Amino acid sequence: MHQRIIQLSFSILLILGSCTQPVEQETLSPRFNHVMLYVSDLEASVDFYTKAFDLEVTNRLDSLRITLPDSTQVEAKVNMAFLKFPGQDFVYEFSERANYPDSALVGDYFQHLGVDVLDIETAFQRALDAGGVLMAPIRTVEGKGVAAKNAFFRGPDGEVVELMQMLSGEF
């Protein structure tokens, strides 16, 4: 009887152990990746959201290098922070208002919804075919350990959507 209890306990531990093993998931594409908001005082916003909701700052950027489709490079000074809930991938992106090289991308407070894709060329064409209004063509952006290709569209109500294919790093 004692041996049977040990075997049963061991079996339960194996089952529980297999339930807690990390499960590898395929990368979903497309998927919502981030929401970007303009803020008037980056430090005040970071302080509030980290204290009020336990968000963690995962990266900060003070400049972006943008490579346009014609290979022209533009350097943009920014003041940005990326925040996440522990254990989650979705990013809350804050940016203090700045002089962006593409002023058509500057909105009031809500700036854009980021959609992560694995193949930006296909997603770009699909957005055009669906009636998306092109704001910025596919380009490469880089800053402090992160590189991505992105493009911006307006949806049917004027909302801004960023398609983004990560090349290296993460928020």
C-alpha cells in the first residue's frame, strides 16, 4: 500500500510538472503589438503607470534612425518609453511630443495601434487592397537595440495603424 501511494504521488508530480512546463507557441501574425500615446511629460507618465499598475519600463529611446524607401536616412530625436505588464508581450508606448520628420503621423494623444506581422510586404499590400489609406510606405526604423520595418495607414474612420515587422531586438 505504501509503495502504491508513492507511485501515485510520483505520477501526480509528473502530471503537474508537465502542466507547468513552458509551452512553445508559434508566433501569431498578425497580432496586436502595442498602443502608442503622446504624453506631455514622459517621466510623470512613466511614474504614474509604474506605480498605479505595476507596469515595467522595458526600453527607452532618445533617437530613431529612419531609412526611407529611397534609402535616405533621417535621424529623429525622440523621448520614448516602452512599458509592459510582467510576463506579457503587449506594449504601452509613450512618446513626448517632438518634431517628427513625418508630421502627418502626429495626432492628438492616441497616435496609433501597432500590428506585428511576419511578412510586411504581404501585409502592406493586403492593407492597401482592403482600402487602407497610405500614410508612410515601408521603411526601416532603428533605435537602441531595436530594428523593425514599418508602414502606416489610416483606417476607414481615420484611425492610424502601424504595420511592424521586427528585424531584431524587442520593445
